[in-house]
Amino acid sequence: MPASLDLIGIVVQDMKRSLDFYRALGLVIQADQDGERHVEVVLANGLRLAWDTVAVVRSFDLEWHSPSGGHRISLDWLCDSVAEVDAVYQELAAKGYQGYTPPFDAFWGQRYALVKDPDGNKIALFAPLG
């Protein structure tokens, strides 16, 4: 089965400020999340929307810097298993797409990897650990 889009992630400078904006758009996000480094909500259609602080992103992407004229959103693709994260990453690399961050077990409970699409956007592949 191919991977499926499961999570849209946004890199933020100030978690509370960002969450307040999305609350103003109608998302229900608990106030006790304001100080977290990673926050996510499940949307009505099942798609998840997440926010990560710059510090979290820099913990696995040492070269990340605030885009100039660019965006702070990534597209994250859910794989069926930890093994599929590795396999999809290798398959894309074999087809000539640029791997960026090889698969690793992330502190937030996922097998995680980054590849670049043809335009240089970082696309995440992930599966829950365990």
C-alpha cells in the first residue's frame, strides 16, 4: 500500500502566538499546550495539523533556517510500518530523488525521515514506533 498524507506540520517561532492564531480560526487546542515544543490536533477529516518550534526542527535538521520568501509548512506522509519508512526512503533515493535526513527513531515516537521533492520541499515519511 502506498503512503498517505496524514499530517501537515508548521514550524513556529512562538508556539502560543501561533496556536492562538489557529484557535481564532476555530481549531480547539487546549491552553496547556501553549508551552509545548510539539503540538498536534486531529482535524474533522482525520488529517492532523501540527506545530513544532524552531528548536525541535533544528534537533533533527541542523541546517534548518527561517525561510526568506518561503514557507514554514511540510507535508508528512504516513507509512504502514517502521520498515516501510526505510523502504520508501530507499525507493525514492533509488529513483533519483534526494534523501535529506535518513530514517531515525524520533523522540516523539515515530520512525522519521526527510526527502526533497523536485522543487526542494522537504517531505517527511513516518510511522509510529512500536
